[in-house]
Amino acid sequence: MTTGIPEHLITAAVDAARRHNLDVADVSLKLIADEAGISRSTLLRRIGGTRAALDRALLNAGVDPGGRPPVRERALEAAAHLIAGRGLAELTLETVADSAQCSLPSLREALGGRDALLTAVFERHTPLLDVEELLPGEDVETTVRSIYRALVRAFQHEPRVLPALVADVFSRPDGPAARVLRRQLHRYLTTIGTALSTHMKAGRIRRLPVPLVYQLMVAPLAVHLLTRPALGDGLPPVEEACEIFAEAFLNAVQKGTSS
């Protein structure tokens, strides 16, 4: 027996799916009962009155019932909500598998270990992909404001994964979020650094170390977005804050350029 469900009922569900060329999740209880040689009411009684118990038993037996988004998609969605709701400290492959209603082996096969899972969540819920689509741009002011808008979208997007990741980096400099960030930072710097270097060569902004320019551009807005919920009243709208930070950054890096 698996989670209280007789093995022959699990086998009947799998055999009925194969016989009718369906995902197990799409096979009706009537067809499963017929395959097992019992009535539908008897089947319901033996699985505890709900289909969910049978699906859990199938997952524990290593069978993905299907009829739903792939394991990878369900796991990334589940992990994002767990991170936003509980933080990274309580995130485990077991909690993700349970929330995504998939088996642990299926999760490992789809995404690998915990760090690989975090990397995939990071890429999905941070502004990197948006920024890559925006760059390079010929107008430095448009480039900066586009990066700011992408950052704001990422911070405010539900589930709020990015704030949780950044908070974990500050609280645990050697934790999993910091490890993932270090690996991803090279890609960020390559993407944004290329655009910044182009503007430097064209004389639109001062020639400064690219990582420092990146920090000067991103850090003030990132801190603002992180502390905004705590500060509450008295702050300007996010759009106005973006304009203020953009203007301050441009004044700093354009001073003394040849343009």
C-alpha cells in the first residue's frame, strides 16, 4: 500500500490510462473502477472519498498523473510562492515537491538540486531577461530609465520573489541566494556592462569602472524599493522616485563628458 491506497488501485489507474491513451489525471474514476473490477462508489470509499488521495499515491509511487502543467513549471511556480511567503530559509526540495504535487525524483529530474532550482526561479523573477531585450540602446537616458522600469516591475511582481532573494543575501552572505547571485552577476555585468561601455566609448558618460557604474545606477533604486514598504507614507509614487534616481545618476555620470 502507498499512502493508504491499495497497490492494485494504483495499477488499475495506470492501466486504464494506457488503455484509453490518456494522462492518468484525465482518466475518470468510473474507468479506473472498471479496470479494477469494482464499482465507482467502492473505489471512492477505498481511496478515502477524494481523487486527490489517489493522485498523491500515484506521485509517491513515481507516477506523474499528468493532465497538468509539466513538473518543471509547477515546481517553479510553487518555489516562487514559497520563497515570497516563507523566505529561502524554509525552502527545501521536499516542500517544493509537496506544494507542486510531484514526486521528489520527478522534481530532481526536471530541475536538479536546490541551487539549480533557485537559479531557475531567479532567472524567471528578476529583470535580467527584460534588460537583455532592452539593451543595447543608443540613448543613455532611455537605457537608464528602461532598466529602472524593469527593476521596478521585478520588485513589484507577484509573487514577490526578488525582495525575498535580496533580503536573504543581506541576512546570509554565504547562503543559497548569495551563491546564485554570484553566478548570475557575471551575466548581468556582461549584459549591462556592454551597454555602459558603448556609452563610455561614445563619450555619453564618464569612463569609470563598469561594476561601479552599475552599482551607482541600481543600488539607490533597489534600496528604495526594499525599504519602501516599511517607510510607507511620505514617499513619492514609484514612477516619480524612478525619475529622481535616474536624474541623479545621469547628472553623476554625464558630468565632464565630451558630449
